[in-house]
Amino acid sequence: MDLYFILGLLFSALTAATFADDEQVTFVSELSSKPTQKLSKYGWYGSVRLQRFHIPKDTAIARWLFSVTKGHTFQCGQHNVTIHIRWGAPPVINPTGLAFPNATLWSPSLSLTLPVTSHSSTTFNISNPASGDWYIGAHLPEDDGRIEQKGFPSCSYFFQPQLSIRRAVDTPILQQGKFVQQTAAPEKPARLKLYVPEFTSSLSISVADCSSAEGDLGSGKCSLVLRLGSTSLQEGPVTVNCSGLSCSATLSSPPWDTWLRVVVESNQDNRTVTFSVVSNYTVGCKPKSVGLTADDDFNTLRGNSNYINATSAVNSSVIANSSVAFCNESLSPLLPLLASACVWNVPLLYEELDVLSLRFIPVNGPNVSVTNTHPTLLIYPLQTRATGGTLNLQLTLNNTYVTMGNSSSVVACLSPWAPVLELNQSQSCHTALFRGYSVYVNASVPKAVVRLPFPHSTTWYLTLQLICNSSDCGNLSVVSVVPEVFISACVEECGIYGECRLLRSYSYLYAACVCKAGWNGWGCTDDSTAQSYSRQMTATLLLTLSNLFFLPAIVIAVRRYYITEASVYLFTMFFSTFYHACDQPGIAELCIMDYDTLQYCDFLGSVCSIWVTILCMARIRDTFKYTLFILGVLLIAMSMQLDRKGLWNMLGPILCAILIMVTFWVYRGVRRRHCYPPSWQRWVFYLIPGVLCALIGVCLYIFTETEDNYYYVHSLWHILVASCVVFLLPPEEKNREVLNWDRDWSLNWSWRPQVCGYTLCQSSKDELYTVT
């Protein structure tokens, strides 16, 4: 921790020294750091270590310091750590080049590669970063499929990101139509900001009256660079090079209800340029009101969402008092729209169902009317907690009332920050600073789907409009569509070959698919390495039927009167069989009870089998032996509850049992002055083969298991463990009469009931004791 603290101080000092001051604004510096996390090899999105940083508004520059340290000193070779950076939502990554589900759209995030030997670090700078949450994901190269046993030393790498920012606290504000005089130098750009209200259709920034304090600018050139917007890695700011004494930049469909950054830089070497800047925006369509009227209460809203018709008087008052028209779709989904309306807004009901599960429902019913004269607008605000899921858009054409021809289609544009209010054949689904996603439906394609993993935390706008190939749509002026927009945790719940898991990075929740049976991809739809049904059945049968090799051990234990040991072997065989039947990754699985219960019992039975077998080999008195049996089982059960996959949960009982066995064997050997066990046949034909089976099984279990060969290597482990029990189980004790076992056992099996009147009786001799 001292090393990281020193690095943070050096990083902060270096950042403060490299950030240039600006005489027109005041800057403050801030430093934030995240705890160190252990990196994992990439197998699915859960292998990524995700960190979230917040960059405040008016940040001039942000600098990340990424440090990776190796955890052990032995040679591990050089590994590359991949770092992904994205603004607004977690990065959507595809390091293995797998296929995404159909209709799933995504943009690659910025990726950095950091080679690591023992300790490595790198910095990453962003000028004028977008404000909000930034997400950092890091992971090691692709997993090779080797199954590492917990507790054994392995190559480990630890990742820690740190962020240093410098932000302006008194940035000048551009107001509508008012000139502001500024100066810009090569290393000291002018920084301003302006507020863009809702319903702004266009925004223009003009620079005029360029002059230099040092004299002529030369050839009448202003030599300024005008930048509008912030850097978000996926989308950069709009840049205009000023070539005269004045210049301007115009943004069509700028982001609504936000502060826009304006940066003016000078290209003149060693020269300060003075200029005036002004902003103007145009509101192309600003309705009198948006959404419901004042007399709409929650009961009316809830009734409309459940498709209960409201009164026509309420609907007529809404149309009369607002140029943003909406109607009750259930009464008449094709009511004519107002000719004076420039956009038709549909109010929505926001319903949160579960974690990363919410939906938006039009309050007037599922059908939404769309016309060719002006667009229909639906607004979907997404908060930060919704960015960890998948944004789904499903657009369906309703042909119940009107049948569309092949020459007409309904075009939809889903865009963040601002809507696209002009849709036609040539207009792309793109705002001034951000790219949207377009779909269309018509008579031949009545349904369209778009899925966006990890959407941005902002307001999303869905614009709908009827487009005809000819200029006049004829009698077809209004159609009905059903837009369904909702947030789900994963894409189609990961299908039948995947499982949607909820992940957490501190207080932030997100979801990802973990695939099985060889299926891969973001939604477990890539079948390039999928296992066939026959292979799944083979794996299931091998892993389950291999446990039947415990039957010889059970029979031999019963014949040698080791009934307690036989019960433990039976318990292990039963739960190991059904645990592996339930643990199968494909569709060939059978779970007779909860998976966690089966796993716990399987691990408990395996360790207890080893425990009782070694104690049985020790040949200790029954009272002491059964006491150790019970005490060991209780301690093993406790350790399994704490960490059932820990290395010492198995090694601890084995070492303790071996220590007890060796102690008693040495005691007998010293007392008898002879090696114990005394028979060489016992060593050659039983003990040595049993130990070899156990050692081979342990080596296979620890060092050779991978995800590809698991089903037959682990089956071989079952066979070897059961076989070593057959070899190592000691023979029947010769003097069973001393233990009162042989007499009682043979007596119970040879006893036959005899009737003595109304009772069962047995002739036996009573021992009489005389007390004096």
C-alpha cells in the first residue's frame, strides 16, 4: 500500500505540473483512487474487473494511472493486461471475436494493452472529457481452460487505477445573442459553456473580430480552432478551423437539456488572439405542453395503461389545449392528427419490475399512431442503475385497421440526448454529436428488434414517422404501431445454453451471461464450439456411472464388518452421482434437489471417505476410532461450510489421519520389533497399488483437468479413488469375538423365531451373579 500511496503522490504532482494554467478561469485538481483487485483470465464478462469513476462538469483534462503488479516472485512469463475504457456505461467487449445475438448493436470501446512482467504502469490522458461516469474494465488474456485448484500457488496479477482531473470552477457562460470577448493562446485555449434547452433544433456558435495584441494576423486569417462538445472516445467534438477574421459552427439536433462545452484554440505561434464569440439557438418545435393534462390523475393514468378507455371529453381537451397531440388508442387508434402540430408526443408510464428489469408503457394503450406529416416522439429517461442491463426496442406494425402497401414504411430512430425530428429516405439517424439506431417496419417486415447492451445513462428518444416512396401517401396518412421498450438484465435471458448472472462492482449492479456446453458469445448464441447432444450424454454418463466403482468398496467393507465405513462410501457414491448429474452444462441434466446442497454433500462425502479409510487402516480401538470419526466429520462439515473448495479442507483431514495412522503403525512396529504391517504380501499387493492409485488420481485431479477433458479425467479420478479404497481397506480382524461383533452378527443372521405361547422366545443361558 505504501508503494501505491507514493505513486499516487507522484502522479498528482506530475499532473499538476503538466496541466497548463489559464488566466481567464480558475482550475482545481482532484485525485481519486480505487482499491487493488486481482485480475482473472478472460472467460466471460464476469472475469472483467470493473471500476467506475466520476468526472465532474467543466473538467479540462483527465489522466488515468493504471498500475499492474505481479503477486508472486516465481517466473510466470510476460502477460498482457487489456484495459477497456468507456463513458456513460460499462464497456461492451469481445476479446475473443465471438458472434453477438441477432439484432444486437454495439460499439467497441477504447482498449489499451499493458505488458506486465513484475510491475508495470501506464497513463492515459483525455482532454475535455465528457462529464459523468466513466467505466474501466481490465482482464488477463483468454482463459486456456485449465482448472486451477484453489489454494495452490499460481500467477496472480493485481490491478489498481487512479484518476487525476483538473476542472474549471468559473467557466464563462455564453448567453443567447450576447457577445463575450475572450483571448486564446497556443497553450491557453478559451473555455466557455452554454446551456442548450429542450426542443432546440439547431445551435450556432460564431467567432468574430479576431485581433492580435502583437500586430497583424497575416493574410487576414484568424487561425483559430473552434471545438463544440466533449470527448467521449466513441464520439468527439465538432471541430471547425477558422480561416478568416470570423467563422461559425452550426449543430443540427444538439443535445437537449445539457451544458455544451465550447473551446477556442489558437494556432498562432507565440501569439495571443483576441476575439468575440456569440451563440444562437433555434427552437423549431416547442409545444405548449408535453404529456398529460393537469386533471389527469393516477387512476386515469393507470386505467389507460391497462387499456381501460377514458372519456372522449378528456381526450378532446388534450388535443385542444396542446399542439403536442395524443389520443386514446383504444377508442380510435387512427384519429387524425392536428395539422398545426409539429411533433406528436406520447406520454409513458415508467414501471420498475425488478433489479435491471423495467419497462415503459404508453399510458393510452399499446398502439401508437404515426403519420407522414410530422413525427411521433416517445421519451425514455434511463438512470445510472439501468445501464447495467440491455435496452430492448421491439417495433410491431398493427395491420388491424389499415393495411400498408409495399411502397410505405414506418421509420423509427432511437437516439440518445436529442431526437431526430426530420425522418426521410435520405436523413440518417444521427444527431449533432451522437449516433442513433434506426429500424423500419412495413408490410413485408412487420416486426423489427434492436438490442443495446449497456446503454448510456441519459434520456433516449424514439422518433416514428410514416414514409412513402412517392411524395403523397394517398389515403394512407395514419398507421398504428406497437413500440415496446424495456430494460432486461441479459439478451433474451441468455437462451437455453446460458445463465444470466447479476454482478456487482461496489454499489453498481450489472448483468452478463455465463455460457455452458461449449456455447459462447454475449448472449450464448455462438455455436462454433458447442457440444453435441451425444457428447453431453456421454459426459453425463461417464461422470455419474463412474461412481458405481464404489460398489466393490462398499461390498468389501460390509464383508469385513466395516459397516460405518461402508455407510460413508454409500453416502459419497449417491451424492457424487446426482451432483454430477445436476452439474452438467447442457440440457442432459437431472437435479433431485438444490444444486448447492448436492455440491456440499458431494464434497463432504469425498473428504469423509478419505478420513474414515485412513483411520480404519490405523487399526485403533473401536471407541477411539468412532470418536475420531464423529469429531472429524463435524470439523470437516464446518470447514466445508466456510470454504468447500479450499485446499486445506482436503489436505488438513488427510494429513491428520496419516499422522494418526503412522503414529500407531510406528508404535506397533517398535513394540513388536517388526515392520508393520508385517506381511510383505500386504505391502506388495495392497498398500503399494492403493497408494499408487491415490497418487495418480490426485495428480490427475490437480494438474491435468481442463474444461475440455473434465468429463473423462474427473471420471478417471472417481475410478482411481474408489479403487484405492478397495486396496487400502484393511482385512477383517481375526479376533472379532473380543469386540462382541462376530457373535452378535452371526447370531442375528442365524436366529429363527420360536413361538412360546403368545410371545417370541429364545432359549438362552442366563449368567447369575451373586452379590455378597
